[in-house]
Amino acid sequence: IIFFVLGILGGSIIKSSFIFLIIGIVSLFCLVIGKNFNKKKLFLGFVIFFLGAFYFGLWTKNVMGNVHKYVDSGQITVIGYIYRAPNIKQNKVVYDVKTLYIDKGSKIEKIKGNVRISTLPDKKGKIYSLGDVIKIKGKLKMPKGKRNFGGFDYRAYLFQKGITTTMFSREIKKIGT
């Protein structure tokens, strides 16, 4: 377990899963053909380490998708569906949206990822529901990380929920269910 956890930590530092896969396969090969028992234990530790790193790389790639590539790229339109019940507060409404498409004006691209959308309450009291397909205009941002030593890390909190970007928008329109 220690080697697996160390592999996950290593995978968070080095971003290439392919490197970990190749080195893990080489270590596995050395484990199989090795004759010395102590060397076999060492190579087994390497295999477990690199499996942990590879697992982390696959997990983060699956969670992040590609929506984060459009952060700070100006005003865009995101099309997606609400996949969690909205969080309704007195002065704002928060939607967690699984993205489907992005409209950059000249072309529409298929994208993958989750965005936390914040908006002001509608004057008519309109709240969108779980499963609604919505079109949102705004600017994608990376969530703020830890600002103070020992303080709350909003980016890590959202990442644990599978959300990698945020957006504030006053222009939200339901286009389907």
C-alpha cells in the first residue's frame, strides 16, 4: 500500500502516465526474470509504485476532461446539463454542469468536463432543475487554490467533486431536458 500511495503522489508531480506505464512494464519484466529474492521484492515495489502513478494519471485525465483548455479564453458559450441539484442561496444560485459543447463563435466543439456555474437569482424566480440542458455565456476560470497556509483549498475541494473550472454568468438559457 505504501508503494501505491507513493505512486499516486509521484503521478501528481509527473504528469505523463505513459512514462509510468513503460517503467512499470520494465519493472514487471525484471520481477519475472529476476532470480534474487531481494531484487524481486524491490521490483515488486516498483511495479506497485508505477501502477499507482498510472492510476492517478488516468483518474485525473478522466475527471478533468478538456474543458480546462478554454480557461481565460474570453467570452464563450458552454452547452451542458445540470447533473446535481442546484444550490440556492439568497444572493446566488450555483449549478454543477457537465459540459457537452463549447461555442467559440466561429465553430462549435465537443468538450468534456464539469463546470461550477454561479449566477444571480432570476427576477422571476426561475431556477433550472437537475437534468436541464442549458446554454451559458461567460468566462471560464480556474478555481482559486489555497490562499493562506492551512487555509481552505477551493480548487482541491471542487476537484474532489469532479469539477475543474468555474464560471459566473448572467446569461443562462434552458434549451432542453
